[in-house]
Amino acid sequence: MPEPNTQLAAVIAEAGITYNALACTVRIVAAEAGERLSTRASAVAYWVAGGTPSGQTPSYIAEALTRRMKRTVTVDEIGLGSAGTGPVLAADPLAAVADLGRFVLLRRRDFLHSAFATAAVALPLAYDHEAVAATLHAAARKGAVGAGEITTIRDLTEMFRAADDKLGGGHGLTTATVYLTDTVVPLLKARFPDEKQRRQAYAAAAQLACLIGWKHHDLSREGAAQRYYQVGYQLACEADPNGHAAWMLRAMTHQALDLGHPDSCVDLSEEALRRAAGKVDRHTQALLLVTCARAYGAAGLTAQAASALLRAEQALDGEDGPVASYAAGSGPVAATVASHTGKTLTAMRDHKAAEHHYRSALSGRSPSSYQRGHALTLANLAKSVAAQRRHEEAVHLWRQCITLMESLDSNRSRQEVNAIRDAAASYARRGIPGATGLAQRANHLLRTPA
């Protein structure tokens, strides 16, 4: 008979959480990692009695308790394995990229299904990029890398990005990963003609790493996305510790906000603004400001959120030269700012104002080029309209959304379809016109393999 797990029992008692509530949070963490668990209170009782959870469940339990405790809880602390030194940024980001690429190509479940770690959100705030930069400089080998190779990396990244916008995160993920791992990283280990070209090469690599992180996020592989964002941030620090690094802080902030974990997001977004001040164009500044507004809104800081939104709108006025290349990939700037303004206002429950900005976002993006973004914005618009009790109009918008999502390899889109199905089923019971057909279309799409 196994020995009771007194370590786990002690942490659960310290957290003041019931077995049922812990089981619920474990299911949520697992779902964020792309794994559906049926964990119940009886399973928690089994673990406390000395039973061993399978697969990645120990890390899900640790993360669930971390969120409850507001401090890092490791699998070692709860007697379910060894956590090593805990979450850290890699001492050698190039080696880390190689490892991550291998995990993806081998389809390592422990990596692809790893959970988003709230304890790791604030890591960039204490990162010493100068120490890592010294190590990377010292490790450079002989070899020649010039402008041609850097241009090729940028061109191929843009090709991957365009396909991602049209077809979803699952399209081309393996190809992009192989290119970063097998071609781009070895180039970064070469010697460059000058520091300018070295920075440009690292910038191109950071953009590709960020895109791969984004693709994992779109597939709901949140732990994998977080790790790619982290190494993307480290690469960006080598290229430009001000503007480009600030942009990667923005990506990390958005992931945490999308998952409903606002802790440290205000600090990250404010640090991004601090670094970028006077170092980026006005439109990039607007994108950073609207991210800060979202963080404020999620944290309940409504006055600060409103101020940041106003500053973002002011930053959009007039032209200030070309948008930074790392920011240009987000699409038309005004549309992106409008979309995130809508999300901020939705968090603040101002659905009428949110509707206005979602419509602006839709008018600023071509659905043929930004199919997924257009579809998700339509879904957000429909929810804002529904919140204002214009139910037939919401059904019409959701119908347009479903049409755009039919060809996407995107788990975020499938999650929206699932929400649409539930809303449509509720509407159908109330006799809202068109709701029954919408529910049937959503059901059909969910039954179709991605």
C-alpha cells in the first residue's frame, strides 16, 4: 500500500482549496495545454493517499496550486517528481531553440502538452541579456554570413506568416520549425562582417521564433508557445534590447491576457513602453500602448486603461515613417489597435463602444489576407452585439464567422465555434430565427477533423 503524500496534502491545506476546486483547476490547466482530463475530487484524494498521477498531470497540479497560492509551487514540493531549478530563461538561447525544435519534430507530448506557467510570466523583467550576449559573442565560429542570408530569413518568415494568417497556426508549423532549427540557428553561430549585420540576423531569427510561438498559441499548445516566446525575447534582446525586446514583451503579455492570467501583465506592458520610449515609430508605440490598456483593463484599472487607449489613438495620428519590421507582421496597425481596443472595452463591459471598434477593425483588414483575424473579430463583434440583446444580428454575424473558419487549422477558432454552438443552441430553444441552422453548421464543423 502506498505511503500517503503528506507534501501534497500540506500544500493543499495551505492553499485552502477543496479537492473539487483543485480538480477543476487541473482540468483548466490541462485544457490550456491541449489535453482534456476528466479529473474529479476522487482523483485528488487518490493522489493524497499516495497514488501517482499519469503523464503531465503532476505539472498541471503544480501549476493549479501555483495559481491558487500566488507563489511558485513545484512538482518537487508536492512530492510528485523533480522540478529542477524551476522556470528560467535559457543561458544559451541558441541551444534552447535547438532543443525546442527537436521536441516539436519528435512530437514530444511532454512539451507539446506542457502547461502555461504563470510563474514564468515575470521572468523577462529580471533577465540579464548582457551576460548572455557575452557568451554568444565568445562562442561565435568562423564563417561568413551576409545581407543575402538575412534577407532570405525575412522573406521566408513573411511567407510563413502570410500562410498563417490565411490558414491557421497548424499550417506550416513543422516547416517553419525545421527552418529555424536547422538553418537559422547555425547561421547565428557564425561571425558577421559587423555588429549591424549580427543584430539584423538575430532580429530575423527572433521574428521567426515569435511566429512559431504564435502558431503554437493558435493551436492551444500554451506551454510550447510560452517557451518559444521566451527564446524569441532572448534573441530580440541581442538584436535590439529596446524596441524589439519590447515587442516580445508585448507577445508574452497578450498570451497571458488571452488565457485569463493578468498577474504581472501590467508590469510587462509598462516595461515594454519604458524600453520603447523614443526608440520606435509612433504606430509601433500605439500597438504597445493598446497592449498596456488591455493589461490595465484586465487588472480592473479602468482609469489607466482609458488613458492608455486615448494615447494609443493619438499615436496613430499622422505618419511617422515605416513601422518596425517586427511590428509590421501584426497587419494593418489601425485595425490591430481597433481590435485590441474592442477587447479592452469588452473587459470593461462597455459593449457598445467595443462594437464600434470591432467594426473598425473589420473594415481595416482584408478577409482574404487576414482570414483568421477577420473571423475572430467577427466572433468578438457578435458577442458584443449579443450582450446588447440584438440576438438575430448576432446569429447573422456568427454565420459569417463560421464560413471563414471552415478552412482554418486553428484551435482558437475551434474554441470559438464551440462557443457559437452553445450560444446558438440556447438561442434555438428561445426561438431566435436562424439559430437552429447556425447550431447545425457549428456541430458539423466541430465534427470535421482539423
